[in-house]
Amino acid sequence: MSYGLICAHCRAKVRIRSSLGEHLLLRTAYLQCTNEACGATYRAAFEITHTLSPSAMPNPAIQLPLAPSAMRRDAMRSLQGDDRQADLLDEIEEQEPQHTAGAA
Ligand SMILES: [Zn+2]
């Protein structure tokens, strides 16, 4: 599966070995370079930082800033013709089917 993350040293693809829900807005992932000659491993964080459009079912505990219009434009450009982000989220789900999201 291609999810767009590459090794910072050798530029080979990296895979998510495991991930942990730290918080509703933050997930920590442990990454491994797929190039056996390199062998680098990483810790990474995936954080929800802004609201692009508000939820119809808002959680009162979640207070996120509304993305400025320039950020929303960038997001729309990124979403058009690029499905790598969805693949990334699929990969995280596959690594840890048990959701451990805590209270906000
Ligand atoms: Zn590497």
C-alpha cells in the first residue's frame, strides 16, 4: 500500500509498524524503512489541528480552530486528485483495530 511516507535518509518507502491513540486529536505511529540496507525506524505523530468544515454532530469537548481560508484552499487542492491521505488513515486502522482514543 502506498501512503506517501518516505525515509528521511534513503528515501525508500516507510511502513507503519504500530500506532497508538494518545488522544482524540493525536495518534503516535512507529515507522520502519522498507529498505533493509537502511533499517531506519521512526516515531511520528498524526495530529488533527484545524476544522475545515464543522461537524453536524459536534463533540463539546473538542475545541479546534477553524482553518483560515488559505489553509482550506490548500486542503481542497490536496484532496482533488490525491487519495494518499485516505490510504494513510487506512494503514493506521489496519495496524491497530482496537481504538484507544481517550477523552479530550
Ligand atoms: Zn531508509
